[in-house]
Amino acid sequence: MSCELSTSSKNGFPLARVNDEYLMLDDVDFSEMQGIKTEDSLLHIQTVIRNWATQQLLIDGARINLGEEQQTDFRSLVKQYETDLYTSAYTEALVKRNLDTTLTQEELTTTYNQNKELFVLKEDLIKLRYINIELNMSNSQEIKRRFKRYSSEDKALLDTISIQFNSFFLNDSIWIKADQVISKIKPLQKGFNKLLLKKPNFIQLNDSLELYLIKINEVLAPGMQAPMEYVLPTLRQIIINKRKLILINQLKKEIVNDAINNKKFEIYD
């Protein structure tokens, strides 16, 4: 490199120059080159330099060839983007520090009732439990009997021996998508999926190696009202977002009022 560089204005070692712009050694991120061969590192540095030079030359070309009005618009957009980044980051920090995310059951219920039109099902939901075991399992009849009866004692026992199952889902008090169930239970993928949509319903399916026990408790079809417990994450988000908007407006007013009181902000007549 044969170029003159004023050490008073530039610190470090120069790698390249494009017109009045310099790429300094300190500008290069060397963390990506750790552990690679020296020749590969040199190739990587050359690529970095060429990419930087290409970008600088394009910028210089744009400044020469683009109209002044367009460049003014670009500078305005860059300035606005910088402003948005700073204000957004600071606002988010203030919100994170001051936002109350505690929700009451009353708030959730009220929001659900006020927005029921948003919570209409587009897919089948079901409550069920299922067990997948080996077809020749020695205690399969006992498992089947307890699975169908499903008293508190049965539930505890099945949960205890669940390590013996190929797969299982025993929490039949929550709503899940029917498609998720079909994707987990192979025989349902072969034309038996309609069996899921009958309630209450006990289903026993098997192939050459495995036995599936399925108990359907409840079914909700598309177009029906989504249960409140199923849409709880959305309800929480609606309430939190509403609080955030209120808090942001409040914080902005406080910032302005504080600046006025401390003589940092004045409006001249």
C-alpha cells in the first residue's frame, strides 16, 4: 500500500483507500477467522477489502450521478431512520422497566367477551388422551382397562409406567388441534381421521407392530367459538399491547413536561 495517511485523523493500520475513505485494520472483524488456515484468512481479508471497496465506489458513484433532490431525500430518510432507531430503543427500554404485565382473570374474561368475533375457530379442536404401545405388550389388557376407566388411581398408574409406552398424551383437559394429533398417530393418516371428530368416543387402532388407544372427550368444529383457555396467549397479548400504548403516551407526556419544568424545552411565541 502506497498511500499517505494523516495519523492525527486516523488511528491504526490502513488496509485500503477509496478516494478519501480508509478501511482500517480495526474495522475488520477477525473473530470469523479464528481456527482457519493462514491462506484462508488472507483470502477472507481480501474479500472483505474488495467488498468494502465496491460499496464505497458505488456510494461515490451515487453521489456524483444521482440528482441533488434525490440525494436530499436519501439523507432525510437516513436521518429519519436514525431517529426512529434511537427513539424506538429508548421507548422500549422505558416500557420494559415500567410495564405491569400482571393480568387478572377478570381482565382476561372481559377482553374475551368484548372480542369474541376474533376468536372463531378455523380448524378442528379436540380434547383427548392417547397411548401408543407395542402390540404384543404383556400387560396391554390391563393398560387398556385403566385407560378406558381413567380414575385418579388409573391416571397415576399410567403416568408412572409411561416409560413403557412408545408415545402418549394423557392431559385430556386441554384443547389441541386435530391436525397435530393426526400427525402423531400413524393409523389416523390412513383414512381414519374422521373418527377423531366424534364425541365421546373410544378408538382402538393397530398395525402389525403397535396398538393405539384413543379417547375423545370433546370436539369443536371450524366456525364455532374458540374456548377462552385456548386463546389465552392472544388475550394476554391484546391486554399487554393496550397497556403498552397507554404507557408510551404517558411516558412521552412526562418526558415533555419534565423538559419544560427543567427549562430544557421552550416554545417561543
